[in-house]
Amino acid sequence: MQGRETVQFGEEAPETLVAMSNLGVAYAGIGRANEAVALLEKVYAVVQQRFSPNSSEAMNARNNLAQCYSVLKDLKRAESLSE
């Protein structure tokens, strides 16, 4: 993602991650689940490195990604994130 948020805050800044996550959720909401998953996987990878597993950031990233996997009927991956 190369939007204003990335330039202003940086690729791994919490503000950028929130913007990317919101965009991913929006993609899923308009039927662009494959794009949503790709974006949310990026968010989740960064969040795993920067935040504790029980942080609100990590829980939100896991939940958003799991929901997208569910939309794509990839229930095994969705369930693995819910454990």
C-alpha cells in the first residue's frame, strides 16, 4: 500500500496498519475477498512482529483475517486463527 498514510507514518506504523486493515475489511465487504486476504495477511504479519499475541491489535488482525478466510470458504485457515 503506497498511500498518504504510508508516506506520512511509515509501512509498519499503527496508523498505517489500521488504514490497511480498514481497506481490507472494505474489500471483503464489496466482494473483493482475495484482495482483502492479501492485504490482511500483510497486516497480520507485521502485527505478529510488533505486538504481543494478546494485544488488541493482534486480536483485531486475526479476527479480520479469519473472517475473510471464512468468506472464501477456507474454514481450516479461519479456524486456525481462532484458536
